[in-house]
Amino acid sequence: MQFDDIKKILEEQGYAIVGKHSAVKLCHWLRKSLLENKPCYKNTFYGIESHRCLQMSPTAFHCTQKCLYCWRYQAFTLTELKKEDADDPAFILEKSIEEQRRLLTGYKGDERVSLEKWKEAMEPKHVACSLTGEPTLYPYLSDFFEECHKRGMTTFLVTNGTNPKALEEMDVLPKQLYVTVAAPNEEIYKKLCCPLVPKGWEKLMETLELLNSLDTRTVIRHTLVKYWNLGHEKEYAKLDERANPWFIEPKGYMFVGYSRQRMKLDNMPSHEEIKKFGEKLAELLGYEIEAEREDSRVVLLGRGKQRRIK
């Protein structure tokens, strides 16, 4: 499939393509925050202003897994982005902000939207590097976060953990680093996450071992799919012990997007099931349930560390 064909598909889905390999999309919760004054669970958990969050990816066409539960378009997955083919980090950030503003333009005249809040949204203060693809494949990710921090922006990075070398070599880390652990063991990992690179599970284990040594806030996210990876609390606890994260987020799979081609509605756990999983895991690890959001089917496990990100 040609780049122009891919670009057209993504633009029809509300994405804005930035340069050769990056993308921006208004988050569902950014729109909810503007239209209904209802923020996302990251606001509840960490104090992020949902309407000022820039959801983007520097690797919109690149990933190392084809997870069955992923709701993104996956037909163009590449597993490597070479330095000579990569856009400049300052360019990506500047153009991402420009595209975010363009996508927000139509909300200005909506009677449901506060003009003051819309003006704030036009000046994003947080970058969620998590939209699609595997961001650590972007070879200048450290420089990208440096550019964000120069602007006084806070940053989140969500990774699938299959590129530990990239994390180890980063001079500038995000303010908060998420690693998705969506399987309690290698057998389930191979069936559910469908790695496209050799030794995906081993690389994820390397990332977990590395996590505690990184000078940033860390989160393990367990994306839980009923009849696939929900349960197995003792196995997950052993993995989490390796990483010793600040926080753990058990979060339910949602039956949306392209995942509906591979999953069923009953693969979506209830919030009660997620909370029960979280309670068992917390007990095994010595964490506490510090917060929850039923509408997002997610609970937050922590050990009393500062939750609000700065």
C-alpha cells in the first residue's frame, strides 16, 4: 500500500499526518472535556488537563507487534525507522501542535464549549506519545522529549517494551513512562501480542529489569482481555516485582475500532472484574488501590508516591 493511500485512510479516521511518519489525533477525552467538561482518567489519576493534551505518535506506521486487542489500523506495520529517514524532532513537535490547533478550530463556535477552555486547548501543555505504533522506534525520541520539556510541557510515553536498548540509551526521558504488559507468560504473549520481531518476550523482560533504574516515574499497564489474559494474578505479580513501578494500571480491553475484527464483545471485562483483579494483584505486591474510573474500566495501584505529575 502506498503512503498516499495510508494517509487517506488515516485522515478519514480523524488523524492528521505530520511529516513522513508522525501523526496527531484529538483524543476522545479531549473532546469530552471540551464538550461536556468531563476529563479523562489520567486527570483523575495524575492531574493531566485533558483539554490541553496533545495525543501523537512519531511512528504512526511502525510497530513491533500486531496485538489482537489493538483498535488501531495495522495494515502497514513497519518494524524499523532509520535515522536517515527520520524527521527532525523540533519539526515534529511544532507541526504536531499546528495540526492539533487545526483540528480544534471547529470547536470554537460550539455553544457547548467554553471560549476560555478552547483557548487553553490551543496551547497544549502535555504530550501523550501513545497514539499508535511503537514510539521507541523513532531514533530521536530523547531529543523529542527535550524539545517538549523546553516548552514546559509534561510528557507521557507508552511502549510495548520490545525495544529496551532505546530506553537505556535515552538521555532525556519522558516525565512518565508506561510499559504495557498484556500477557502473564510467553505463551499468551505470542498468541495475543503477535510480535513481529525476534525474542519479543525476552526484550520485554529486559525492559522490566531496566525500569527500576530509570530516573523517571514508571507505570506498568496491564491491558486485560476476558478469556485471554484476565486473571493470572500471581504470574503478573512476578513480572511487576521485576519492574518495581511507581504505579500499576489494570485496564480493561474496550471493544472498539479494528479490534472488533478480531475480538468479541464478551472479551471486554466489566469494571468489577478489573477491580477484583486489581485487588488481588495489590495484595500480592503490597500496593493499594488509590483511584479508579469505572467509565474507563481502570484502577490505579500505588504505594503512596506523588501522583500529580509536574
